[in-house]
Amino acid sequence: RRPPRSTPLYSSAASDVYKRQAYKSKGLNKQSAVLAAEEMIVTNKLGPIVFFTPELGRWSTVGGLGVMVDELTQGLALLREDVYVITPYYNVNRKGEAGYLSRDPAGFAHMKDIHVKVGGESHTIGVHRGEVNRVKLIFLHNFTLFPVVYAEGGAAYILKQIAAFAKAGLEYLCSERLIPSVVVTNDWYTGLVAAYKKVGAFGDVFNGTTFVHIFHNLQELYEGRLYPSGAERTLDGIHELPAHFLVDFSWRNTVINPSRCAIICSDQWATVSKSYKSDLLNSSPLAPLLRNHPRPFAFPNGIPIEPRLKKLREQAGPDHEAAKRKLQQKYFHYQDLDSSVPVFAFVGRIVAQKGVHLICEAAEHLINKYQGKINLLVGGPASRKDPYAGSCAARMEYLTHKYPNSFWAAPNDFFMDGPLVNLGSDFGMMPSAFEPGGIVQHEFFVAGTPVVAFKTGGLKDTVFEFNWDSNQGNGIVFESFNCNDFTYAMERAIGTFRSPEKYKVLRENAKKSTIDGGTVARAWCQEFYRLRGKVFIDQELEEKIFPEVPSEWDYTKYNDSHIDEYVYRNLIGTQSNGVEVDYKSMAELLKKNIKDKVTPATFKICLGTRQARSTQIAGTFNSWQPTYQLNYDSYTNCWFVNIHLKKGKYL
């Protein structure tokens, strides 16, 4: 039976090439060859990718997680993957607005209600669906369970939230008969999703699904630890999972940890920078569990460059100078641009992780040292309930009042001028105590704005000290997390700013160092394909190479001779200066030095239920001439060949 039609994995040109390859299978008529080619293409398709996330994009983002998931899923959709996102529909969004989906331009609609049981209680969950940039978005609503992002409460209430979210998301997939190839969960809030699959809460529906958990931040305060009262014990009646999934009984106190559950129950874990992956494996309290996964994945965050540049032009101005003029006029009461005054800006939450106290402590010294010829902007809300944020807020209000032309902050308000700050600032500030990956640095970099950053986590992988001698580096880095080292870094930044030639090079370096969202999406896509035992096809490479493939092949021109003869003929050639070469003798000589010249590569193709009498392989390594005959393995029902090739990349 012909495989079901769906979005093609390859372009039409690629499909034609694979069909032509199939014609070469001896003994098959044309129709059989086409069916074999189509089956090969369909069986390599990844299938639906479903993300579970507590925050997302313009609807509920409070940190880097919501931005990363929003942009990664859209990047995957651009690679023609079938992508879904499941997230709560909170009673109010990040601006405190209710009913925000009904006003959203994506045209969200209430589809249906589903029902889940948590702790013996039945909960009705409203399902709202929409689509943005080819990504199917599923919002789950319940007034009691999902009031706001990361709603506060006791251990039992928060556990009930995350259990209901996990069950409701999986129940929705069942109700739609949508069985994902890969489920991607994000941070502690989604930590129970893989567990319900593991214990068979939904039968064997998700047995063929691969579960990947991304840790955007696994610092102790962000593990999602819950501390039940003595009477509550491990709250088994709520989560209905084996207690050891969530509780390490070797600890002195009972701590319910959803992140522990995610590590134990997921097939793979990943994070947002290689340095942070190394940090977790070496120093996290959960490191022993993390090390049970042999190949954890990590890749730095990025941003979609072209859409972000368009947004900067539309919302901030045509260039850095124009945006800086607006910035100084709006926030520092300037009449016009003063290009001699450097603008430093921080955008983010006022929390201990972000190191905002270093800015507060250094500000007055810097303002006085440079006689007010410095602009410092801190954009982000502070919760007065948090002692750290409250202390920073009081200090920022004092500085804003005393130095209105040099310091600005509004800790009671959500900051909305991110694009203007990214383009108009002379330096971004990221004095984070820890930063697993970081997206803010790329938001500055894409505008050509360098960053002053602490050397930690993902910032170690993306921000590098500018060297005046080599003109290398995209920012200013400090290595001791204290006010003195931060102040010294700020002074080095001002020194570079006062050298127009060096500062111009620094801005150019910053812009070049931006990691594009497309690169990030490809890296994650390759990992998902690897986990599923499939081959990721890079569309850009495909579109470049396939037009060069010969349009007509005739398999009758090729023999089924022994593979070694073809390998060594191809590597050495049959003639040298008009003299016939004894390739067998040359092969022995080559084997002695093969480690230095070539490397073995194994090619394998499984045709599923289709059979072929003969299969050959061609590629850029042999100018698309199908001279390599594959061997058939009846045990695995696959064709394979080992070829010695020069090291490099081939299609």
C-alpha cells in the first residue's frame, strides 16, 4: 500500500533524485522503484515534535525559557518539521491582562474541554488552539490551577498544578490521536510528563515516543523543590507516581523535586550551553543522576537574525545613532544626542541571579568619577516581596532621583523598550551570578552592541574580552563576582568607547558573533533525528547540491563487482602517466598509511517492507557515479557498505 501523504521531507528535486536511485534496483519495475523511494523518504521523516512549556513568547514569557522555546519551535517549523507547543492559558498574562488569547491576532479558538483526575479530584481543562508561523499552539485553561505564571502556594497546590498540566497535555494528545515522535519538556514545571508515560498512565500509547528534557536553569532555586509539611509526607496521593521518582530518601529532609523526576524518566536531557552542561555534570546536586545519561546534548541559544533586525528598524530606528538619541531624550532628559556619553543598559528581572546589586553598588562611583558623563539604565520589574529585589529597587529609586541625567530605573513597571535599548546602548550589562545559556547577549549583539558580562555558564561560551592588540573579542568580561571587578570592567569598557577606532571594531565583532536561530534549530533537529535513529537533511545543503546531480542514470553501465575493487580503484585510479596500475599491490601499500589518508565510513539503508535485488550508492565523494554496491544483511533487513574516504563532508 502506498505510504500516507504528508508534508514532504525533501524538496521535489531531492525526491526525484531518490526515485532515480530506486530505478537502479535490478529486477524492479518502474512503479516498484518509485514505491521503494517513497517509502525510504517517509520512513526517514521525524514525525510530530511536541513541546511542553510553562511560559511562551508574547503570552507568558518571564525569562529566557519562554523566548528560547518560542524561537526554537518556529525555527524547527521553518525546517518543515511538524511542531506543537502545549502551555497553560493563565488567567492573566505578564501585563496583568485577562482574556488575552481572545484578542490575539493568531485567532485562538476554544476547541473543547478535557477532564483529568489529580489527587482524587476531577478537573475540567479548556483547550484553546491557534497557529503562529506554522507552529500549532495548544493552550490549556483552568481558573484554579493556572492563575498566573509560576503561581505561588504550598507544596500540595504547586504539585497539583504540574501534575494536572502533565496529565492534561498527554490527554489532549490522546484525544487528538496525535502520537509524537519526540516530546520536549522544559524545566521543573514539566518534570512529571515523562513519568506518566513511564508508569503506563496512558497505556502503551507513548511507548514509541522519545522524551527529552531541557534544563534552562538547574541551580538549586530553580529545580522546583517543594517542601511538604510533616503530615503531607511525599504527597503520593497527588502525583500518583513512585515516590523515589521525586524524593531522594538519603537526604535529611523530605524534598519533592520535579527535576529529579524528569532526569529519571526522560530518555535524554539537554541544556543551553556546553559550559553549563559541564557545570551540571560536575557540581549539580543532581549530578549522579545526570551522569546516567551517556550523551547529554547542549547547544547555545541564538535569535533569528533577519526578523530581529527588521524589528529593530521598525521599533528603534534606522541605526545606532538614531536609537541612542531617542534613548537619551526619553530616559535621561537630553535635548539632543550627546555621542560622547556612553550608554550602559541592563534588561531583565531584578533577582539575585542577575547580579543587579553590582550595578547599584558601582553606579554612584562611576557617575562621580566621570562627572555625570555616563548613562546607566536598568529596565525590569522588581518584586517587593523579595528582599533582594526590594533592596535593589530602593537603591535604584534613590539613584534615579539624585542623578536624573545619569541613572534611570522604574522597578515597579514592566520594561517595554527592549529593541530601543538593544540598538541605542553603547554596551549591554549582564553581571549575572550564573547564566546557563543567555539570550540577552545575542539581542545586544545582533544590534552591534557589545556586552559587559561575568564569566559564567553560557556567557563563557559567547562573550569574550576585547583585545586591543589583536582586535579580537566582542565584549568586556570580569572574572570575580564582586563590585570591584565589575567596576574595573566598566572602566575598561569606557576606555574602549573613548577610542572611536577600537570601539568601531568592537561593535563589528559583536554583530558578527550573533548566533542565528536557524543554526540553533538545525542543531536541535539533528539531535532529535539522532535519538530517533534517522538522518537529518540540511535543506540549504540539499538545495545547493541536488541541482548538480545528473538528471539521467543508467544502471546497466555499472557492474556488481566486489566492493574492494571499486574502493581502491576510486582511491588510487587505474592509470598513472599512461601506465596501468596494479591496484591490488597499491591497496596493500595504502592500507599501511590508511589512518593518515582516509577514514572508514559506513553507509546503511533500510527499505522497510520493500526488497531490492541490488542497491548502489552515489554521492559527492564519487561524483554521483553509483559504483559502490551495498551488501544485504538479512538479519536487520538492511543494505550496508563500508567505504574508505578522505576526511571531509559529503552528500
